[in-house]
Amino acid sequence: MANTKISALDAVATPASTDEFAVNQGGTTKKETRAQIHTLESGETLDTTAGTTTCGNVSVENTAPIITLKDTNNVLGDVGYASFIRGRDSANAQAWWLGDGGSSVKQASFWATTGYALGFYSNGTLVLMLSDSSTLATFSGAVGMGALTATTASLSGQIASTASGGVLVRVGTSTSQQYIELANTSGDAYFGVESSSNGGFFTGSTAYNTVIYSPSKNVQIITGGVAELTVASGGVTVASDLTVSGTVTQSTVTTLADDGTPTVAASNLFLTGGVTTITDFDDGVVGQTITILAAHSIKITDGAPIILAGGADYDMTDSDTLTLTMFNDQVWNEVSRSVN
């Protein structure tokens, strides 16, 4: 065939891996294909399929999907590390990958090496951060999702749920305590269920009871801007009327100390504790009513702290009673008595 300059040859319309080139190999002229040259330079095989370029386990295609991780390493099976895309930072440290991730289960994984977190951005804003510390997930904005499973989730925003049932649900069965903890710089509060043991977590609680617990602060129920019910270490305060449909029972009857001014802070019902004359009852509060049942022969003196009927001392004998109310601060007024 006649000699023709390369510049005069027709241009290749579509390059193919089977295209041939002339080479000098050890003084002998031979032909070499484009695929052979590519394999020599990269160590990878060039796919001969039209419209697809394959390098090892990665296919770059002109149809969707554009990049395919080939299943050469059985990424769809229960295997360890398989096909993945890997990123490296300026220190050449492996930062992340997308693939099986060595999980040994059939799943796509996002992975970061030790010291790196996974961040997801939207409109230039970090909305989700996953780290390898004790705080598993950090959300900087609103979160919409189905079920969320995590060891610990730290949220700087709010959780909004459109569920018609339970919003926060403990899945599975357990005999240990389950609770929600709310905390600020002043104190913390717990809402939960006690474990199978009395006082296992919430001191003083009964097994499996529902508990509202505050280690150091009062517990209030507020409605209409008013603290209608306040539970403190010293007792319960009701701001408005209290309506009871059943029986009110005072379960504690306390024995008074055998001295002249015994405390009445512990109860409303008392037994005398000895024969020492009583001149006052200590630690009373305005609105408190006390009833004393005599277990001894004892004198209750009339005076400024105790105003008795008729302005005279009351010499109580066994089984007599005396009921007093504090209408004014530190002044007891007799309401009734029974001489038995």
C-alpha cells in the first residue's frame, strides 16, 4: 500500500480499545492496541463496552448511574471491606469512604477514621455531625425522620414529631429503670419508671412505679400561669381549692417528746410522750391544726403561746383529746376538746 502521511489520514470518529499503534519492540516493528497501552500504564483493564470506561472496580458511564462500584469483591454479600470511594486530606489520612465499610452486613456505609467526624451540609450549613466520641450525633437544626436509634444523641435544636402515638418510645423489654433527664446549670429533673428494685435509681421509689424526681429542687405543676401544686422536701402546697372524692387519711401518728415545748413539725396527730407540763408546741405554721391524745396525765398550760377555752389550764388524763389551730403566727387557739 502507498505511503501516507499521518496528517493526511482520516481522523478516528470514536476511539476504541482495539485501535492499533505501531511500536518498536527490541528493534522489531510490532502493533499494540490502545487497551494494551492502558493496561501497561495503569495496571488496570480497559472495558471494551461502548460508552463505558472501567478501571478495576470503578465504571464511569455515559448513562445513569455515572459512577458504579463494581461488585468484584462481593459488596452485596456478608463480607468485610469491599468496593468504596475514599477521600484523603492534606495529611494523606484516610478521611471517609462510601461502601460496605467492613460492617459484614448488607448495607451502604459512611465511614471516618479515628479523629474524624462525618458532617452533612445543606445550603452551606452543617445540619448533622456524627462523631466517634460519647456524643454520637449533633443536630444543629430541625430534624425530620422516622425511628432514630442511637447510644447518645445531642441536639441543639428541638425534636418535633407528627406521630399520633408515642413520640419517645423505649423499644423492647427491660427490668432496669427508664427515664428522661432534663438539666440546666441550676439542677436536673427525671421523668421515668423505676427498675424492678425499690429505690434502684430514684431514692424512695417503689419498683416499676412512674416517678417524677428532682434531686435538689421543688417539683411544680403549673396551669394558667399559677403553680397549683408544689412538692418540696418539707411537704406539698396546693395553691387553690383541693377537692377529694375519697377519704383523707393521716397515716402518721407521732409521739411527742417528753419536754415542755415539743415539736409538732412531723405530723398533725400526736400522742403525749410523758408527764412534763407543756407550755408551747414548737415548729408550728399558720394554718396548721394539731390534735393531741393523752397517753398520760399531763397539764397543758393556758398562756400567750396556747390560748385555751375559759382561759384555764387543761389537766388531761389518759384518753382525753385536745385540738388546736394556729390562726396567727406562733399562737395556738383551742378548737375543741374531749374529756374521756
